[in-house]
Amino acid sequence: MTTETTPTSAHLVELLNGVHISEDRCSATVSDRELEADDPNELRRLLAESLYEVLHSGQREQEELPFRIRDEEFERELSEVVPHRTSTARARVCTPPADVEGPADTVLVERDGVRVWVPAETVLDGSAGSHGSTVTLEVSALRPALSPGFFVVDGSTPRTPGGGAVRVYFNVADWRRVAGFWSRILGYLEDRGVAYRSKVLSVKQMYPRRDAVVVYLAEKDEHVVDGLVEAVDGSDCLDTETSALAERLGPGTAVAREPADTRAGMGGLSFGQHRASVLAYALMDSAAGTASLAGALEQRCVEANIDPNRPARNLNSL
């Protein structure tokens, strides 16, 4: 995998030098955005949100989205280009309460932290009658409501938990053309039998974004990234911009590692959210006069297991 190498950390310092924070650390300017807060902690949170949008996703400031953002017609269009319909998932068998009886021919399992009754026929292996045992389920590969604003698909060979996931980002500018573009990506991955998850932005009003299409791969399958990028190279669907926090692979394409930060409050954040949060802490440290911006960035990156010289990677990345 070949990235367009630049002194990324110095580049981030240059970008963050354009962020101005008031002496009382209750207001700031990020690009053309004016932030106002009641206290420094609130400002840090607002900074993280703005940095995520300005540096990572490239979101524009826009009018508030409608309460219901799902678009069933657009989701149907996206679902039609998915080359498969099922995947598999691991789940733990649960014993229902004594006063609860599930539907006929079903098994109560816990999947992704949620208890649900599933048809017994979907249990592919494992002991469905043994409490606490782990079973493999046949499940739908299409998950349009899993991640707000995105249509998620699990590959017919799903990723296993852990393993140091790699994220590949594609900046698709126009929602009208994203289905065909996504189809090429999914077809490439399915043809190679790799384990993956992918998501596509399913809210028309939120285009363009630098992460309109994302592919998640296990670290062991990172070798397919170059071919994946080549498969869409030259596509006129791609905008040129990429996340300033990820490593640029080419016009509109970038790659980054899943955060590996075990500190309290930092788990469950996406790559962009995690990096933006760390940058916000560094900015507030610098504004308080406890360190220079460069020094604060290095310290906060190391604490968060981020490579200060290559912020798209973790310190323990291979």
C-alpha cells in the first residue's frame, strides 16, 4: 500500500495554528466557525466536533436535518447493488426468564449486546440449547439502520472482532452516482473473499463527505487495499479532497487504523472522532499555557496511542 507521504504532524500543527482560542478558553474560531461555550470543558467538546467536520469528514455547516433522516427509496436503490444477501455472526445463547415464552422454533441469543429471538433454523453451528454457548447465525448482510446516516453491509465473509481494523475512505461528491461506485467496491471485495464491512452515506442532504463510503478490513487483509483503490481509480465520482487526519492514497481516497486507546471515555469512538478529540485536548492545553502546541500534540498523541509522526496510525501499528 502506497501513501502520499508528507510531514503529517507538522501539517497538523500548521492546520491547528489556524484555530484561535480566547484567553478565558470559552470561545474559539475554527476555520469560519465561531464557537461559544460556558466553560473550557464545553469548548473542548465543541472544538472536537468542529475539528471532526473541518479536518476529517469535510462536512459543511448546514441547516438542521429533519428528525427522520432515513430515506427508504434511496436505501432500496443502495440495497439493489449489494451482490449478496446473507452473512454470518457469532451470538451467545441465553436462557429466557421463566415467565417469558418466545415464538415457536426460536432461540434467544445475545448479539452485539442485544437480546433477540432468532429462528432456530438460522443457527448454523454450536449448541442452540446450551445456555451461554456461542453459536454461528445466518443473518442479513444488509443493515440500513445500524449506523445513523449510513447504510451498512457486512461481507458474506464477515470480519471477526478485534484484529486491528483498517479503514479506507472514499470521498464521493454526488449521491446520484454513489450506488454504482459502491457496487464496484463491494464486487471487488466479494470476488476476493476477504472479510469486510462497508458503509455508504444514505442521507442525500449530507453529500459531499470525505467519508461517504468507508470499507473496514482486518489487518491481515490490508494487502487488498492497493487493488481496491485501483478498481475505482479514475472514477469521476470521486472528489479530490481527503481527511487531513488519514493517510492519503490518491484523489479522494485515504486510509487509517482503528483507534487503539484503552483509556476511560475513549472507547467506541470512530477514527475521526478519536483523533479530533485528542487534537481538541492538545489545543486546550496549549491555550492554557501548559505547553507549546507542538509539545501538547506530541504528549496527547502518545497518551492516546497515536503515532505523532503519522496520526493515521497507532503507536503499536505494524
